[in-house]
Amino acid sequence: HHHHHHHHHHHHHHHPYHPYHHHNHVVLMKRASEVLIEDASSEEKHDKSSAPPTKKLARTCPWLGTVDRSVLDFDFEKICSVSLKDNNIYACLVCGKYFQGRGRSSIAYLHSVSADHHVFLNLRTKRVYCLPDDYEVVDSSLNDIKGVLDPTYTVEEVKKLDTVAVTTQTLDGNSYGVGVMGINNVKNNDYISVVVQALAHVPLLRDYLLIPSNYEKYDSELLTRFGTLIRRYWYSKAFKSHISPHELLQEISERSGKKFMIGKTGKPLELITWFINTLHRDMKGSRKLKSSIINECFQGRILITTEVEIKVESKDIVAAPVLNTDPLAQNVSVPKAAKPEKKIKVTTKEVPFLVLSADMPPPPLFPDGKKKTNIIPQEPLFTLLEKFNGVSRQFVARTNEWRKFQITRLPRYLILHINRFTNNLWFEEKNPTIVNFPLKSLDMAPYTNYPENSGRPTTYNLLANIRHFGKGDDCYYKVHVLNKSEDNWYDIQDLIAEQIMPPEVVLSEAFVLVYELQL
């Protein structure tokens, strides 16, 4: 690819506003102010037609050498850098900026004349035009750019993602393994990035999203933008080893009513719960397992048994007489009021879940009553999971009842939240206990009501592990992901992904774990 700019001084296009005729600049400035008022709808109609304009036949373009792939970035919102409008947008393939246009008074046209940049890509139709001459350019050398804008996958390619390791050379000469990409942290949004990272490594969800025809019918902007991000994430011919989640962040902010917004830190658990529930609703999902890809991936079912004491008045209560206050009457016997009897009311209900939440045991207290800071306690994950064995009871003070839990259907992918935070009146306290969890062969059978030898799968392997660091608003997140095709673990923080050894994954303060059922 030629990155250097050719300055063609031969006048092969006769044009009233040639960039080298300086006396025309005054006219150009005046034209620019008119453009902002003018609506782009006239060219938009012209653009929607699928056939190229008849008067100008498609041909190769002498300016292709000026195209600079290193400045191209399609992760940002498709809006004109001048008018900020979002219809009929072209990327200038020379400087990477977005402009509306391409008719005679459009911003893109003006840019082609004033900046001497001539090759423009329509971001919606993926067609390339040469301006100001306005003819379509058909040249297979531009296919790599169109691929980065809109990555496509065949069913065969999707099937190979977890079995065939692929290395990509980026434009700057570096390389990375496909399936591990950094995600740019746009102002405190790393809590969203780690959730995207984790979900990008859920094979069933990823495979579904890589083929847009699976979900175009739902007409959900959130789903479309998430799908685009996942398609860019797994693309093997990318120009860079990281992507920016900008378009998805804008849509998350919009859809959540600014609950999750750019520049404001948030909680991965709240986000992942809101996000997958919203996607499920956008896909017209119900409580049925097959009603959306979200349910197919994450929905399990749990049986909740509630025991609450109800006081039952006894039939023959004797009213206590007025006490004799005579100091001499020491030994007057007073009949006791009969105690009300206690009855236990038991109710059971089976409910679906998408995320399973397990609580940390409180950190151990040492003889002097203080928590020792230099010893980090460790707990096996199984201690936390005992909550779900159908026997152990948890007291719920708010409703004054006891609850027991047992899983009645294990999900295909288990999102397990380890609740490290306790809120007291003044601040949020984090429990630093290390939870020892297995990377492979986590057996969930003891936490289900499956009969012995049911033949149903109950064993899980880990796919991703989100961790929280720091305090309060001054916190950040990292994620471990498994790149299945090469069977390597990576630690990813923002743009940096580094390979690590499996024991390092287990020795971390796990916060949200994503496991895959071994079928």
C-alpha cells in the first residue's frame, strides 16, 4: 500500500475550482457557509439507487495511491465532522474524516476541492467515489478497507474460530492472535469494555452475532451495534489490534436513559444484567428457553423455598389477672398467659435466572477482634456455592424469612457473580478474599436437583474472569479471557492484552466468572 501522497500537477480534470488556483479560495469559503444550510437529501435520493449513476461509468482512479489506511477508523459514530448530521456520510480515505455529501454543494465535495483529497467511501453502501469528478471507483485493492468497515463471515469461517489459531499482521507491523483484542477505554468506560470482552468469548452468542442475517429482523440498534463490534473484534484482517466501543457506548447511554454513560464509572454486574435483559427484550424474548439467543446461552432455572414463621393464636388463652400490689401478698400465683404457637409456612417457586449471584463469607476475625490485613484469606468456590445445595438456609432480614436455593436447570453458559461488596451506611466495603475456582471441570451437580445418573451435563470450564481493582470511583477493571483456538489465557486491560499462565487466572480476585457447560 502506498502511504505517500502523490501530488499530481497535470491537469487531467478541468474544473472551475482547481485546488492550485489560489484566487478561488474566497469563493470556496462562501460556498462552505452555504453548505451548512443546504440539506443533503437531494444526493441521498441519488445515493439510494443501487445502480451507479449512468452518466459516469465506474472506472479506476488515478488517486488510489493517496489512500492512507493508517488513518482509517470506522469505530466512531457515522456523523459528518462539519455538520454533525448522520445521513449520507462518506469517509475520506486520504485523511479518515467523515463528511456529508457528494453533490456539487456538499461538504464532502468541498473537502475534495479544498484539501485536494479525492477518494471517498460511502459508509452505508460501501461504494467508493472519486470527487470532485464524481465517478464510482471499482477496484479490488479497496476490498480490505470495505472488509474492515463491515466484516463478513461465512458459516465455515465461524466454525473454525475456536479450532484454528490465526495470527493477524496489523498495519504497523505488529501481530496479534485473532480472538484477543484490546478495547479502547473511552473515559471511565472500562467496566463496559470488560463485559464486552467476556461476552465476545461466549461461542454460541458470538457465532450468532457474526452473521447479521440472524438478527436484522429485530430492528434493534443496540443489537446491531453490539453485533458490529463483535464482528470487528473477531475479524482476521483488521488494521489495528484494538477497537473502540464508541458507537455501542453511545447507544448504551441512550437506551439506559444515561444510567450507563460515557465518562461515568459504573458496575459491570449492573451493566451485564441490564444489557443481556435489554437484548433479550429487543429480540421479543419471553421466559421460554428458545425465545432468544440470550436465553439459549444464559438462562438457567432455580427453585426458591421460603420458610416464614406465622404466629397462630392458641384457642384457650387465659387473661392474666391484675397483679396484686399488696407487699404482704408475696406468694400469690399468677397464671401465665398461654404462648401463641409458632407455625412455619413453606412456599416454593421456580424462577429463571440469567446471572447467578454467590456471596462471600465474611473475612475471618482474629483473636484481637481486628481483621488482619497482611493475611489475605482464601476460600474455595465450593463454599460460596453451598448456598445452592437445597439444604443450607439464608436468613432474609428484610422479610423475616429463611430461603433455600437449588438449581433445576443449569445454563449453557453460567455467569457467576461473586459478591465482594457490602454496603454500610457510609461506604462500600470490598472483601479481598481470594476465591479458588477451577479453570476446568467445575462440577455443579451438587447444586442441582438432577437425579443421580441423570446423564445431564453438569461440568463447566472457564471462559472469562472479570476483576475489580482500586477503591470507590477510583477503580478500574481487567479481564482474563481464554483464546480457545490456541488454548492460551490473556489478561486484558484496555488496549493491552498479554498472555499469562493459567495459575495466574486462579489467584486473582474474581468478581464475575463466565463458565461454559461441557456438552
